[in-house]
Amino acid sequence: MDQYEKYSQRSVTIFLHHQGKYLFIKRSMTKKIDPGRLNGIGGRCESGEDFVSTAIRETAEESGQIITTDQIRLGGVVTLEGGYPTDWSMCFFIVEANSFEVTDEETNDSELLWLTPDEIFSGKYELVDDLNYCFKDMISNKGIVFLSAKLDENQKVVYHTKNYLK
């Protein structure tokens, strides 16, 4: 199989934001993907679904919050190669939430946490590694982050390129 035949998964990651805090999911240690790590909420694009529609659907499913397109800001476009069974093409969105109220019906074996940036980077939590290379840039309005990363077998970034669009 050559590089153009390798399967790639499309997904979204959403960072709900409210009063200086961001909603993260802490994966259960029993999860096969990213056990014990923090990530934004989100998921895979369904067949025929665009990234924005996926973000709206996944936000409702994972948090219970109903959002509209005027609440959504594109924070980044991230591609990951290696580390996982498939490569990933992802859109990261920053969404202004209406409240801290969330439901966790879809995440009953993981934990939803509202955290400040200082808490996120305090060392208390382990982030999925690609967020170490783009999350601060996305929330600082540096521009839309374009990150491409190669991962090792532990899903750690071993090489990356990063650019911005204002």
C-alpha cells in the first residue's frame, strides 16, 4: 500500500469556552485511545457530513449544549500521521458556550472538566500530545493554526510543522 492508499479518519475537536474556562474530557484509563489524557470533546465525521455539522452534532451529543454556527470559531486544522491505527485529519473549534451546564450521557466512562488554561498546563493533567503544540496558540487568537505532526507508537509528537493564517 502506498502513502495515498492509507486510510485517514476525519474528525472534530471542540473546546467549549465559558467565563475563562474550557471544557475537556478526561478519558477513562480503560479507553483504548488516549487513556487518562485530556482532550476536547468531539468525534468522527459521519459519511457525507462536513466538519461544522459534525461539531454541532458532537457538541450536543457529548455535552448536551446546543450550539449554532455563530458561536463557532475555527481554531486549527490538524493532521496526524502514525501513532494510531489510522491517520487523522481534524478541525479544532473554539465555541463560546452559554453556560457551564453539561450532560455526560455519551461520556459515562470518562470525566468532563471545566478548566482554566493555567489548570490545563499545571502538570496535573496529561494532554493528548498534539494539544501541547497548538492549544495555547488557538486560545490566544494568534490565528488559525495549521499543524501537521508525525507520532510515535505512544502517540507522542516526534516531528511537526506549524503555520498560521490571520
